[in-house]
Amino acid sequence: MNHIGTLTEKSLHAGLKTYLAQDGDEFECKLGRYVIDIKRGDVLLEIQTRNFSKIRRKLENLVEKYTVRLIYPIAEIKWIVKWEELDKLDIGEPLSRRKSPKKGKLFDVFRELVYIPHLIDHPNFTLEILLTHQEEIRVNDGQGSWRRKGWSLHDHRLLEVVAHHKFTGLTDFAALLPADLPEAFTTKDLRKSLKITPATAQKTAYALREMGVITQVGKRGNAYLYSRNVR
């Protein structure tokens, strides 16, 4: 296995690269104007821990010539760990460690899929979602947001990968829609059936429509109606 370069990476990205690594992989491989996280034979693995808009153009170009697997982690469980000073990080004990009340769900990925719905059915593209347990490292440096009372969000660390979900085309996404949805449904129906937030329901409907998984068929009052286009 080639050396895994992690010196300039955030911990979560580096941890995922180590988790995914297999014998024979090439890391931080230069391919044209791009640097690829992991090159496994003819398959390119790209790890994206944040906004898909930042990697959209790269993915669009790569899938025209290569098989691309996009890896995206969602924190199903997150621990918030507070350190008094950055230079004391990992030396001694943190000030506190508590479990966040927020729990990530598979459907959170739709907040990002709104940026790349056109790639989902490309024959060279696969999306793999990893449900994880993570630590969020905060430091009391006075430079963080007022919501965190000055505590800065310093890093995220991978603790464990608890589930894999792989999507290779439209039918995989169509399978996410609950069987009890009415023939014509609204985003409110999605929200209730999937137990997701209104914002996530809106983004889910938008992404699925742009993929071609669902079709807009009319309105009910001010709400758009959708029906399944792929089963």
C-alpha cells in the first residue's frame, strides 16, 4: 500500500481515507489538473465531507473518462469535545465531552444532491454514503460564532463507520421513497412519511425531480404535487 498523505488534511477526511484504503491504492494521485484522493486501478474515489458545489465541476469532468465513486459521510452520532486551548489539544483531558442531540439521517445527503442531480444516472458515477460516529472538536479561542459563545469549531474526527449505502442509479434513489406515499404527493407528505425537516423535504423533492425519479404533476392549493417516475 502506498503512503497515505494526511499532513495537510482535516482529521475526518484523513480518517475516511485510511478507513477506505486497500492494498494497491494510490493516494493523492495527480490526474491531469486534478488531485485524486484514492486511485484504485481504473476507479477514482473522491471523499467530500462538505458542500458538493465545490466538487461539481471536478466530478463532471472526471466521469467523462473515468469511473468515479463519491464518498460522503453523515454523522449519525456526534460527540462535542471542548478544549480550553489549541496547544493543549490531546494533552491531558478535555473540558467536556457530550453527545449532540442532533442525529444525522440518510436523507441529509439531499441537501448536497441539489448541486449534482444530473450526475446520478451517469454510468460512470456512484455515490456511497457512510453513516458515522464523529467527534466535533471545539476550542475556546474567542474567535467562534456568537451561537457557540466564541468557541471555534476546530476539527472533526472519525470514530466509527456504522453503515454503508451505495447508489448507482435512479432506481436506488426511487427505492428510498416510502411505499405508503399517495400516488400524488407533496413535500409535506414526504416530510411526514420520512420524518425529515421541511427544508430537507423541499431539497429531496427538488433533487429527485431533477434526477427524473419523480415528476411534477400539478398543484394542491399552493403546494406542488409529484408522482413517481421511476420504481
